Amino acid sequence: MIKKFFTKERSFVLSVIILVMFHFFDSSVFFQTSILLEGLLFLIVFFVIIYAAFGVVHHAELLAYKFGEPYGTMILTLSAVTVEIIMIAAMMMHGDADPEIAKDAIFSTLMILLNGLTGLIMLIGGLKYGEQKYNLKSTNSFFSMIIGIIGIGLFLPLVIPLKNYSLFETFLIFISLLLYIFFLRMQSKEHNYYFKFEGRKKNIDDEHEHLPKKETISTSYHLIMLIITIAAISMLAENLSVFVDDGIEKLHLPVKIAGAIIALIIVSPEGLTAIRAGLSNDMQRVINISLGSMLSTVSLTIPAVLIVGILIKQNVILGLNPIQSAMVIISLLVGLLSCKDGETNALQGFIHFMLFITFIFLIFVQ
């Protein structure tokens, strides 16, 4: 039984081994080594995290197959945003207080999901299949919610008077959670058909022929493994962030590169699933994952970090700076135009991916 578990859950076991290593060895010893050895340790932890993400994808895929859409995608996106909240909270509670860490992490996650991940999938899928179709009602619903919450949570803080800011934070916690809870109800009940696309040529059961029968899939086992693997990823990512911070200081790199690296790790589990869906010509699942993750990022991470800030008495700055504001507005406008007719193509994907390249470039020049 134990041998079978170790064989099936290699990614999780490897993550635990690395975590145990960090637990029994003083991390300060690693930073007294050469920058090359420290870089090697960074790469080891980074790739172990990515490998563990494959484990998350495996369990999420089985749950998604058993429960169908949109429930499977909801499990994956909620799991991923939980990792983000844990990581940001941990970074807020140790080391030098950075009031902008939450904002930078949220912004980086949005850019990676909308421009990097979705753009790359649109580009590759468009070159492979031409036009990829999906349910237009899903993108309209997602973008309406995303634009609304981004406006309230990341733009309004720029103009709220300081004397009313604490009251605004309380209101923001309430309104963000209320909007997301209501959206989840609509997504899972009254309007769940918005997030399905019946016009696919390929039978969904044929795509999952390599998976076991639905009745043999243990919900409790895969849900537990999904949760603890994500927990392992979040703890590994916290250790990775220490290497990143030390490397940035020694190599004199831009501070905001840390947020981009952490955000890349955060979206890796859902990103892997989305890429596989895009290569299978399942653009509806790509939309559900990428836009659903964007929505959960802003609507759940914002109230979570505000609550943490209140508990530890730390200031949280949510208002985007001018460069971030411009990138968010441009990306959302391009996204709306790309999703206006229920089909995507390679040109739209290329534009989004160039915006992602611009995001990376601006990290080094702002």
C-alpha cells in the first residue's frame, strides 16, 4: 500500500522531501554559499514546484471529469487562489513589511493569466485549429465581474480620501466576497450552461478514455491529495521566495521581479490544465480556467489580504501605479475585443502574448 502510494504520488513525496530538508537545515547556511550554488538550489526548488503542479493537475482533472463543468474548473481555480492567499499572507507576516506586495502579486497574476497563458493558448490553438469556439455568454459574464471588481478594488483606492480609507477597506471586503459568492451561485446553478459549449466536434468522453470510470474515482482521496499537494506547493514557494529575495539583492535585480516569479508559480497548476485543454481544442475550458482564475484572484485575494493587514496591523496599498493601470486597461480592452464573437484565433493570441512580453519588459524599466 505504501509503495503504491509513493509510486502514484511521486510529485507530492518529492515535495515533502525538499520541505524536510529545509526544516532540518538552517536556511541561512544556503545564503552563505556562492551565488552559483544558491542559483542551483533555486532551480531545484522551482522545478520541484512545477513537478508538484503536475500532481495538482492530475487530481483536479479526475475531479473535473467526475463532476463535469463548471464544478471541476471551480475546484481548480479555488485551489489555486488559496495558494496565492497563503503565499501573500506569509510574505506579509515575515521580513520587511511591503505594503505593495499584495497589489504586485495580484497584478502579475492578472498579466500572466490574461496575456501570457490565454495569449499563448490562443496563438498555438489558432495555428493548429484555425478558429476555436466557445460560449460567448461565459466571457461576457467573466469580464463584467472582473472589470467591476478591478475597478472597485484596484482603481478606486487611488481616489478614496485618506480619512475614509479604513471604512472603504471594510466595504471592499464585504462587496468583493458578496459579488463572488453570488457569481458562484449563478455559475453552478441558474446559469451554469453559460460555461459549457456543446458545439465541439470531439466527444469529451473520448478525450478522457485514458481515465478510470467515473464511479471508481474516489472524491475524498483526490480532494485530500489536491489540498495537501497545494499546501506543499505553497510552503515550497515560500522557501523559493527567500531565494528570490536574496538573489535580487545580490544581483541588483528589479524588486518587482519577485512578484512575477511567485505569480508564475501560483498559476502553474491551472496553467498546465489550460494548456492541455487548448491543445485538445477545448477553448471553453481554457476560458473557464483563465478568466475564472482572474476573477477569483481579485475577488478573493483582495479581501483576504485586507483582513490579514487588519489582523497584523500592516498597511496594504491596493491602488495600481500608472504603468500597472495602463497595462490592466489595455489588456482588458484587448481581451474584450478578442472575446466579442465567441471564437479566438492566432492573431488575437499573438497580440495578448506581446502584451505579456511588454509586462516582462516593464518590470526592468519602471
